[in-house]
Amino acid sequence: MSNARFGKILTVWATLAAAFLVVSASAESKVRFIRLSEVQGLVQLDRNAGDGFDKAFLNLPVIEGSRLRTGRNGHAEVEFEDGSELRLTPNSEVDFTHLALEDDGQMISAVQLVSGTVYADLHPKKTGGSGRSGDPFRLSFGRESLSMADAAHLRVELAGATATVAVFKGKVTANSPSGTFEIAEKHRATIAIVNDDSAGPGKKDTLVIAKNYEDRPSDAWDREQTDYHDRYTSAGASSISSPYYYGAGDLSYYGNFMTVPGYGNVWRPYFVGASWSPFQDGGWTFYPGAGYMWVSGYPWGWIPYNYGNWAFAPGVGYVWQPGNWDTRNALPRLLNAPAGAIAPAAPATGHQTVMVGLGLAANSAVLPSRLTINPGSAAFGVPRGSVNHLDHLAKKMEKNSRPVEASTVLPESEATDSGQKGMTSYVTPPRTPNKPNCCQ
């Protein structure tokens, strides 16, 4: 591709980005895009594009009006800008009824639990000098809702006309036609719901609060996700000085920061070489009001594609430059592209998801005991937290440019019985022509 043609493509990108920003700025409630950060097994997302539910993939944006549901073996997690997470266990469904960005910068999130069991791990960031608490979060079911303005971790189970709330940390305010109640830390609330169409005179929802709560098998999975975020997010966020925390933990797990002369403090994923391109694996997904958006297929592929720039550093390869936090990229930003580089081009028409390279990824419902990681894969198909010491593996690969095979970390529920929790090892297998793993 000639430099002139590539320059024209970048100009088109800039024009589309500017148009997108004008649309967003003119909206009464500014557009927000939160992240589908974990997909295991059968998970489906309705993007509110008029096509109903489609197969869900990692890093798909979630917008107001989206609906997310899991199948019998499905697990999913959604990350909000402040790093809070909402997790769905099998056979669960939620609607994102309100995702608003106010003029003062406050973000308001409201989610409707339609069925099943969800976990909310909330840690809103307080705004310095404003005197207000963190961004409000509301989880509704039936005529009831739970509101949290401060840090909290809870589980909500909806079975028929009964909802059970277990508060692990913090405190939660329950709101219903019967009144407002506070559920304290390490307490459980059982709410018997009376539907609007069946409620007669004097019939009210009932709420019973008790000390302690019963454990559920899915608590172990929730703890695994919480531990991952607690371990890696702070380091990733501090390295980029970003006001956003969603996806920051993946930067620490899947890559490292370095200083490159002329490019400053940059980040690069493990398992890449000078010929790797950040746009070789992913897809184009359509969203109403925004058109086609680039979605990365890499498990770390959120912040580097929504903020800052991808730049090509001679002798190093592609690196990500953090920054531009005030403006979310409508399309990926690419600087100093090498001769012959092919920029990703959005489909001209249609609404269907279009795959590029290895496409988009979803993790298997069952973690394999071993994974093969190939040179140039950028960890495509490696579930987060599944292998210890990715940096050690990356160094071995740099020395011999050969695939490496790694034992995976046993999930907590399995490791408890075997006594092998946290154990991992790796070997260098014979050279093979295997392609990067794709756990779809």
C-alpha cells in the first residue's frame, strides 16, 4: 500500500471519528461504552441493533439498551469505567437499562436483573473536591432495586418471585414499595416480590434480613475474578495514570511497560515480534448511533484500542502510547505506520459482525490443563489468570522463537480437592506449525 493511499485512509478515520464525537456530544445523555470483559461458554449479547441476541465475544462494547444472557455453562463479566464489575453465572440475564454520562462527569448505571444469579463488585471512585460519593449504581428486579454509592460486593439470586441478596462487603440500600431498608455487611435479605398485576389492596412485598449467608458453588468463580482484578488492576492503572480502570489489570498480566526513545512510556503485549500488527486479529461489530466499531480479539484488547495511540517504533515494532483520556477513539489511532501497512477498514454496508484474521474470541467453559502459546500470538486464546508468570514464558520465547506449552492454574473449586492450587510449570515443546489457540 502506498504512503499516499495510507494517508487517505487515516484522513477518513479522522473524519469518521470527528463525526462520531459530534453525535455523542449532541446527545442529551452522552454515549457510554462499557466492556464485556469475560466470556466463558455460551454467552449471548443483544447490542440493541435490532438483530436480537448474537454470540458474545471478549471486548464487545456494551451500551444502554443492551441485553446480556448466559446459557447453562456460560459465565460473563462486564467492566465499568471505574473498574467495577458485574458478573453473570449460568442461566442468567440482565438488561442495561440506563448508562448515562452527565455534564458534570457523573456516570449513572442502572441494570435490570431478569433471571438467574449475578455478582456485583463495586468500587466507585470518589471525585476529589466535589464532596459527592462515587458514581451511583442501581440493580433492579421486579419493583425492587438495590442502590450502592460506595464500595460493595454482593450476590443477588432471583428465583421466581423471590430474590435473595447476600452482602459480602460494604452495605446496600434496598428500595421497594414497602419502604427503604439497609442491608449490612455479612447479612442476607430475602425479598418476596408481589407483581404489579397480582397485588391487591394491602398486599406488599416482604423483606426479611438475617445475619450471615449461605455459600454457593459459584462463589468460588466470583472470588477468582475478584482476586485477578485485585492483583493486577492497581499496577496497570498506576502505569498509565488513567481515570479509567476497565481493562487496566490486563495490561499488567499480558504485557509490560517500557521506555522507547522518541515514543516515551509505552506498553507492549508479550509474545509478539517486529512483524506483529495490533489489527491482524479482531472484527467489526455494528452499533446503532456509532456504526461499525473495531473490536480486538486479544484478551487485553480494550484500553489500547479505545484511548491513546498505536505507534510503530523502528527496531521494536508496534507499541501503545497511553493518553488522550478525554476522548474515546471512535476508530483505532495509528501513527508512523511502516511501508506496506494495511489499515483496518470498516465494512461499507450491513450490520453483521465481520471477522478479521483469527477473529474474535470467547473462552471455553472448561479450562484445559495445558495451553500452547505461539510466537506472534500476543496471547490470543489465553484466558486471563490461567497461566502464572507469562513474563517468564515470554522471555523464553524471545530466546528461541519457539512455541511454549504451559500448565494452567486450576480453578479454586477444582484445586481445593487436589491440593494443587496455584501450581504451574512450562516446557518448550518441539517446533510445530500450530496456529495460535482460539478457545471459541
